[in-house]
Amino acid sequence: MPTPRTRTFTAGLVLLLIAVACLVLGPGPAAATAGATAAVTGTAPDRAGPLPGSFAWTSTGPLISPEPDAAHPIVSVKDPTVFRYKNRWHVYATTADTAGRWSLAYTSFADWSQAASAPQTFLDANPNIGDRYAAAPQVFYFAPQQTWYMVYQTGPPSYSTTKDPTNPGSWSAPKYFFDSEPQVVTDNKGTGGWLDFWTICDQRDCYLFFSDDNGHQYRSRTTRAEFPGGFRDTAIVLSEPNRFDLFEASNVYRLGDSGKYLMLVEALATGSDWRRYFRAWTSDSLGGAWTPLADTEANPFIRSGNVTFADGPSAWTKDFSHGEMIRDGVDQTLTIDPCRLRYVYQGLDPASSGPYSQLPWRLGLLTQTNATC
């Protein structure tokens, strides 16, 4: 029977021989497969890198601007949802016109350099949606049903479905997630209202997150088997005494393979310039508690003080508002690469003023510059 010293020597010799074999023969099948996956997707096979405690970003100039026509005198493009599908970028967004009417638009392009010239299609031309109030879309593929969903607000939280998200005329008529407003929302929204609805699923359940413009962040739950029906257990998951500190436009994402989740919520900087910015929290589960990550004006997730602009020192916007992360895929898990954060957002000329519906929102793209992995 070998002694401990002999076993140690033998194990060391085996490891040395394996290392030499790897140098001579190259990576084995598992490593080769992982490398091939990375080459196809453009991401590293291990996407569980940690997020830093503070963030730095660089921004493009405006990439998508309003394209009005005779029937659509729009003044803004805002609230984008974005996904990569069939080698093209697809963007659905909110529009507002000179009369203050809110609706939806769609555009698509192969590369972001083409975004400014890509044609825009207005969803009021879809007879199932029509000339109605519609805003704040979120589009994703619900794999269990092999169906695409667009979650948006028509007052209450609504959804439409399609088998082809590249055809804006194919979306079904909106249906409501709830028969009535949950009592916890009625009791806490004050002069606000439920808005900016966001869906994400784990292996068992689907969750609907939303805001009330009154300092509360809510979460409702259903099972994947019941989705899109069965939402219940509506509860407040974050709250602030100052309603502007937890305002609207929440996003929630799965952080690669880490098992953690990231939540963003838009706030207004009431302590300084009243500009819009994002705070961030993380959680170990979608149904769990949320821990602050970068959630103050001094240490924000995204704010004018931690963004530089690729085209020079001049900032085309000081507001960083409602948008969406670039996702790794298109499905209901909303997975993002924590080593390569990119965020499509709405911004506007700092000199702009007037009613909210008439502000000239444009869409830009942020890229994180201080990733830790």
C-alpha cells in the first residue's frame, strides 16, 4: 500500500503528464466545443463574471430619431426594446406626436451604423392594435410555447403575440394580464399609476415587475405552465419615501451563468439637477430580496457623471432614461453577459423643455468600460 508521500508524488506526476499531453495534443473535445460556441456567439463560454461596485460607460450619439410622416407627426422615439434575431437588430419603441398621442413603432437593421437610416413602421397600421394608447414595449420569445410576446401598457398591463416579430403587422390584439388592478397597487400608488411592465422567467415561474411613479417597485408571479395567465401574489419588493428615487422604467435580467439577477430602476436626481438616471440592485433569485449594488446619486448605475461620449466631450444628453440591455439571446430568461454590458437608452437635448409628451427623446447606446472580467 503506497505511503502518503508516494501518493502525493504519483498524483503530481500524473498532473505533469496531463499538462504535457495538453501542450502536445492541444485542447480536448470539451474545450474545443466551448471554443467553437464562443466563436459563434461572440461571448465567452463562462459568463458568470462579477459586476463591479461602480460603473463607467461610453455612449454613442443619437442612433434612432423620430421619422415623422403626414399621418404620424411624431416628436420622439423612446422606451426601446431591442433584440438580435436572424442577423439583424430589431427595435420596438414608443412614439409621441405633436398632439400628445402615444403609440408604437418598429425598425430593423443589420448594424448599428445603419440605424439612423432604417425605415420605421408605425404599429397603428396593424388593425389588431390600431389607433389606441400603447407604450413601453418589451419583446421576448417564450420558448415553452414557441411564441413571441410583446408586453406593453394600454393602461393596464397588456400583451400581444406573434410567430414572426420581424412583421409588426402580425401582432395579435392586446389582452390583459389581470382582470383588475391588484389591491396592493390601489392602496399604494397615490397619484401615480401602474406602468412600465417587465416580464422575466426562471426554470419554474414567470414574474411581472412594474412601477407606480410613487416610490414602489412591484412583483407578481405565475408559473411557466400558466403563463400568460395566473399572475398573483403581487407585492412591493422595493420602496422609497421620495417617489422620485424609485420612479419607473424597471428592467430585470439574468446575469449570465452566475445564478444572480440584476434589477435597474429609473430615478430623478432630486438632490441636484433633476436629471434621469438608473439605480441598480442584485438578487440570488427572482422571487427573493434585492441588495443595493449602485443605487445612489453619488454611485449610480448610469448617470451623466459616469458616462463619456465617443464623439467628444460634448454630451448630447444628460438624461439616461427608459431602455433595455443588449441580451445574449431572445428567450424569456432575459440573459445578459455581465462581462459585456451594453444598454440602449433614451436621451434628449439638455436644453429641451415643455410637456413630457413633447420632449424630443432619441435613442443611444451605452457600453460599459470598466468590466471586471
